[in-house]
Amino acid sequence: MEVKNLMYKLKDWYKPDDHLAVHIWSIDDVLGTAEEMGVELSVDDANEIIDNIDSHIDSEYGITWETIKTSIQLYLGEKKYG
């Protein structure tokens, strides 16, 4: 999700003085994890991965570093084997 879309949703769904618990992950987290894994990703790749994570989020489990690693591995597998 792009920041502008998040801002729209926050503005539409909540009042300015509402309290929220928020944890934000970005493509920097994806790129950094990929680098630690010895994998090179483009910004477009990282955007696809973070968007896929966002669209498949399960609130029972949340998003963790393992989620990001697994998402990178799945993305690369799909890209390689189509």
C-alpha cells in the first residue's frame, strides 16, 4: 500500500485524537532482508513483495522478519519457475 492510500484510510476511518497500535514495514525492510540473504532485488521487486505481504496479511500471525524472508523466497521461486 502506498503512503498516500494509508493516509487516506486513516483520515477516513479515524479521528485525529484516536489511539492506534501501528507497526509499519517498508521496502527498506525487504531490501535489507534480501541483502542479508545474499539476494539482490530491484525496488520494483521489493514493492511487489511488500504489496503481496500487505494483501495477504493474517492478523493471527502478523508480519515478522520470517514473513519477509519467506515472501522473498516465494517471490524468487515464482519469478524463476513462473
